[in-house]
Amino acid sequence: MALTKAKIVKIKADGTESESKDCLFNPETLSYSRSASWTTRTVPQNSLPRYIFSGGGSGSLSVTLIFDTSDTGEDVRTKYTKFLFSFFQVESGTDKDGNAVEQPPYCRFEWGDKDWAGGYTFVKGVVTNVKVDYTLFLESGKPIRAKASLTINEVGEATQAQNPTSRSEARKMWIVREGERLDWIAYREYGDSAQWRHIAQTNDLADPWDLYPGQVLKLTPLP
């Protein structure tokens, strides 16, 4: 079986690929982490607070790569590390919806069998940190070997903005079922459980935690 090279792909705001680099040496390890956001609410007569889910945090991939051009004597910066730092350069363009944007490009890290889990993308997001140590030089001072640490934070698809003229209108009605809480409804409707306050204010709820089956809630777009 042929060795599959890890690849770093640069992606424009419109989702098209602009440039990519195969890793000279595949990484020995990959570090992936993810977090979640929770808020707390003090519950009377209870020594422990109540945790309310506020949304999923961004996943983060950290990887260390080795680049070497000692066989050709080419500057390792020109061939490899310059590409890594290009993920911090602001580019002008349009996103998938045709809106003008000015931002650095996105990054996709690929590695593995294309049949694995339907694809081989480990993570797609923004590069938040690049650290390069140059470890081997020619007599002229030209670097020909580098050790690079790369951190990529996942990003989700942007949600479409609400039409300002519709913000005062109800988007839908929600009929409360047994066991449903306001924070859970907010997460299902807005993707953010912290927006329970918006629902409570919209519906003039004196006690936002006292819901009952069959109760009708008006859900309006966020301001």
C-alpha cells in the first residue's frame, strides 16, 4: 500500500481551494481537543448550582511537522514555512452567499484513507497559531530544515442573518411538552441555550423555569 501524505489545504471564503502542500514527513501524533460552554444558575435550597448548556465550543487540532530541503539546498522558508504563515494574510473576496469579506483563508488538514468515515478531513477551520523552529542551516545561513507547530480551530457554517424588517414579527409558536425547559427550547430554536432570557422576555414569563405541558410560547428572531 502506498504511503498517504498528510496535506494542508488553503481555502478561500467562497469555499474553493487556492493552494495546498503535502507534508514532507507525516506527523507522529495529532492532538485534538474540544470544549463546551456552560453557565451556572443558583438553585435555592441547593448547595450545588444548576448547569445550563450554552453551546458547543470549537474543536482544536494541534500538530507538529518536520520540513527538510537538505537534498536540494532550497530555502525551507520559500518551499514550506512561508505557506504556513500565509494563513494570517488578509484576503479580499466573497463568501458563499456573495457577501464581500476580508479575512485570512480557511485551512483544512487532510490525512488518511478516503474511505474512512466518508472522507479524510481531520479538521477545517482557521489557523490560530504557527511556531517554526529552524534547526539546520547552510554555511550561507539559509535554513534547510524546520520544525513547525500548527494549531487549527474548527469553525462552523455561518448562519444567515435575519431580515431586520421581520424582527418584530413572530417566527413560530412553540407548544411546550412534558419535561421541556426554557434553556433546552432556546438551544433547539436558536442554537444557544443562553437565549432563554430572550424567550422569557418575549413571553413575559414571571418564572422562566415554571413551564407546563401545552403552554404556548412565541418565538421571535433575536435582536
